[in-house]
Amino acid sequence: MFKLRGFRIVLLAFVLLLIATMLLVAGLNKRVTLVVDGQTTTHTTYALTVGGLLDKLNIPLAPEDELQPGVETWLHAGTVITLQHAVPVQIFADDVLYQLFSAERLPASLLATAGVTLFPGDQLLSEGLLTPADIPLNENVQAISLQVLRSFPFTLKENIQVQALTSNMVALGQALWKTGIVIQTADLLQPPLDAPLFSGLEASLERAQTLTIRTAAGDVTLLTTAKTVGEALAEAGLALQGLDYSNPPAEQPIPTDRSIRLVRVQEQVIIENTPLPFETAFEPAPELELDSQSIIQTGEYGLTAHRVRVRHEDGQEISRQVEDEWVARQPKPRIVGYGTNVVKRSVDTSDGTIYYYRALTMWITSYSPASVGGSTTTASGKTLRKGLVGVNYHYIPFGTMMYVPGYGYAEAADTGNIGPRWIDLGYTDEEYVAWHQYSTVYFLWPPPAQILWIYP
């Protein structure tokens, strides 16, 4: 009985010890919250202190890191631990680069640490983006880069008006755009848009104006600040070339009506040929009968060459100037053979058989003293009568004997306004017969000593 009671006491003591141990273990195992660089995690741990928990989690600490609560703080269930790691910090301000190592995320505090002051109008950039100084940066960053853009006073002169401006932009163009001043591509800004902005900068702006260039292809309108006509043409891609000219000339200032006339000039040298006439030469041909002709050599035209300078203005021919002339090919004369073989021929007439050496078709008229004012004296001195005829004595000498069918024998004894193939038959007034016809006239044998070989 005694042994049984002792066993029960021992068993109860063991149970109580086990319960106490379990309670102790349960009290040491606690759930805490850890916030590292803004990232929140929950942990169940037996660690007794904050530092013990960080060691168990292999989270290193640097002297510049911010930890709340401290490493010696005892852990309790529900404890919230905040750790902000220090990161490299670069601050560029006033042409000076400041380098820090800090757990701070508020830009204003970082600037204060570096001794940099922000003035009204200044801007702060983080990673190139505009950021307020009083709002913390992202906690989970590996590095911080800040840039202070100072607001600089500068002036802009446009025509005679001067504006006083301020800006914290890096470049002049950005500052003007920020202030609402629009710069057109053709405007002339000095210094240029990409010039760095600094305190006291004096900029000048000349607004481009409309200019019209009249060409053969149509009008070209552009905005320009060019001072001379040549500059404006070059800016429009219409620079003068070769013999081109403008009105006003290229070296003249832009005209008040802002209108320029451009004339494109082209000159070309061409070779022109004109026919060079050939001459006709006559050569005796003994094998041919009198008053017969044949072509011994066919004539060929030659060529006269001209070097001509042709000027075009806007596609229209303005002038032609002959610069040189030469015979490119000599003409070849036409050679005509004329007959010199005098043949005695005969023909039966109402007056019997006659013999002749030449027979020509001629225009035949007639006249009498009454038709020539009553004169009866011929140019040869003979008295006008039937048988005496008027001829062109340059071709038919006085005294030449002929026969005219229907008239009879005829002697060349008179002349007048008579062509080579015209014979005027003489009559007395009483015998007059009117003639107006073509007929064959026979030149009687024997031929004269000097024969007209080529009769017109």
C-alpha cells in the first residue's frame, strides 16, 4: 500500500515537471514581425533578442544601418523589428559631387547631411526624374543618386524687347520651352538651344519671316532669317549654279517685299549644218549634136557647219550665237556637157527644101511701121520690110539668116525689148500679118564662124 502511494506521488511530480517544461518551451517560442528595407516577413523564433534573431536569419548589420528596436532588445510575441540598410548616396549640386553612405531615404535629410541647401525655384532630380525633397524615396534601393538643378536668372532679347527670366533647366532651349517661348526651326537663337544655362546668360532671338522664291516650276515659300538673297536661296536648297541668276542679285540684302526671282540658265553648244549649194559647169561634148546636153557629173550639195551657243532661261530659248563656221564638206559641181557637133540638116517647106544647122522653138510676134510709131528704119539701118526681123542681138547677131514656116526667109536686122527665144517678124504696113504663137525657127546653113554653143 505504501509502495503504491509512493509511485503515484512520483508520477504526479513527473507530470507536473513535464507540464512546466512545456509551458517554458511555449513561452520561449514567439511570433515576431521583421521589416527589412520595406519588405515585411513574419517569423516564429526561440531567439531571445533582436540581434539573436538577425544572426539566426544571417542578416548582416553595418554601422550606418538603422535598426528599431536595438540589437539588445528582448523579443516578445508580436514584436515588430524595422531594419533600413544604408546604401551609397551621390548628390550632384553646384558642380560638386557629394558621396555618402546612409540609411536615410528622405531627400531633404540627405541634402542636409551633405550641407546642400535648396532655394526657391530649385529642382531636385532622382535618377533623372523630378522628385520632392520631403517625400521619402523607395526603401528597397541599392543606391541613391540626387541632382540639384539651380534656378538661374537670364535674359532673352527679341527685337528691341528684353525679357528677364529664371529657370532651373539644364539647357537654354529647355528653359525657353518651360517658360512658354516656342522656338521655330527657322528662328535664329544665340546661343543655340542646346547651350548650357548659367546665371546671367544673355540670349537673343530673331524670328524667321516668310520669304517667297519665284521659280519657273512654281513659288517656294519658306521661313528664314537669312540676310542676303544668296543665303536664302541656299537655305531653300535653290543655290545658284553656273550661269543662274536671281533678282535681286545673290549678294544683295533680302528685298522689302520679301520676294526673289530665281532664273535657271543653261547654255549648250550645238553644231548646225546648212546645205552649201553646188555650181553648174558646162563642158563641150563633141559627141553631142548642137543644142543637145547631157549630165556628165551629178552635182552634190556641200555642208556648212556652225558652232552655235544656245542660251535657255527657265527652259525657254533666249538667244543663239554663232561662234564659229567652217565648210564641213565641199560641194561637188554639176557638169553639163553641151553639144558642139554641128550637123547639116534639111527640111521641105513651101519655099522648097532648106538646109539648116539649128532649129529652135521661139515665141513669134509681128510688127510694122505703124506699130512702132511710123519709123521704117531698123536697128541695123535697113528699111523695115517683110524678111527683116527683130531679135535679141546678144544671142542672134544681125545678118543671121533664118527660116520661119509661114513667113519665109528672115534676116536678123532689128532689135528691141526681146527675149532670147522671141522673134518679131517685120512687115510693111500694107503687108502686115499679126503673129502670136510658138513655132520652130530654122537657122540656115552655113553656120557662122562663131557659134553660140549654149542657147538660153
